[in-house]
Amino acid sequence: MTKEYVDFLIGRNGEFDQIVSSAINRVKRNCRDDNSSHILILPYDSAEYRENEASYRNYYDEIEILTSPDTHYKAAIQRRNRAMVDRSDLVVFYLERESGGAYQTFRYAVGQGKRIVKLNANG
């Protein structure tokens, strides 16, 4: 199945997210940028974002901030990750170990029957 328009949802919580974001922007700049959006999904508003908002807005096509005042910041990251999985047709994971937030999100995506590309740190 081919898609006419693709949303690339990025979390920006690690080096892998930065590598993927850079690749998305490079492809959009060098090949085509009218059929996709590079969307940053933040789990909550932060001082880093507020202080660098102009830079963020120049780098990403869209920025979404998920807010819930009653959610602890660590739980907010997992809630954001699940929301991104729920919106996705294909989810790419880079897993260094079978524990932690990325692995929990991977297990959630498997449970939701999502198409998955799983990259491992150890090959």
C-alpha cells in the first residue's frame, strides 16, 4: 500500500530520534517536501522548548505538545509514545535492551498489531 501523504512523528528523546530527524530533513530538502510532514511530539511543555521555540519551529514542520497537568513527567513520556503508536501505520524502533521506555512502547505496538521495523543495537 502506498500513501499519498506521510506524517513522520518524532519524539526527540535520544540520539536515534536526532539521527532520524536529520535524515527526514535531508530527504525533504534534497528530494521532495510536498508529500510529508516532520512532526515533533513533545510529552509536555519544557523550559528548553520555550527558550528555543524559534529554532524548533524552523527545524520541524509541526510541533504538538501533549499536556496533562495530572500526569508525572516520566509517565507523560510513555503516554506520548503510546499516542504516537496509536496514530501510526508503521513504527520504527531502535532497541538497545529489552527493558526501559522504548521497549515498553515496542511491546505496546506489538500488542496493537502495528507494522514494526525493529533495529537492534547489537545487530
